[in-house]
Amino acid sequence: MEPKITYIVGDDLIAGVVAAAIWSEKRRFGLSQDMLRALNRGAAKTERGTTSAFLFRAMVDRLLEEYHALEAEKQEPSKQHGE
């Protein structure tokens, strides 16, 4: 049985991501508006054209990055022992 999957990222999470991104940058006039433009630009590039799709894909990509790093670490001891 397949697990139920939702591709919708909630408004609270979207607001939190945007806020964290803004706080991560040097303060300047118009930063919030530019960050929202960047979010909309990223959303427009997705198949669904939504903010949820954009952030969902970013989360998947980040998870895969960690997974591949973990897999690479698991392979390193084998190489060191000549296996």
C-alpha cells in the first residue's frame, strides 16, 4: 500500500521559510519584496507553477543531497581497506 503523499506546503511553513531567508541576508530596503519575487520566480519554473511545488522540490533535493553524502561516507571505509 502506497503512503499518502501531499505535495502542498502549508502557508505557515512558507512564511517561516521566507522569514528565515530574509533574516539570513544583510538588511536592506526592499529585501522582503525581492525575496518574494525570487519565490515567485522559482515557483513559476516548476511544472505546477506553485510555491508549494518549488519548496517541496527544494526539500526533496536537500534530502537527496544528505542521502548521497551518507552513502558516500559508507563507501569510504571500503576503499580505505582495499575492498
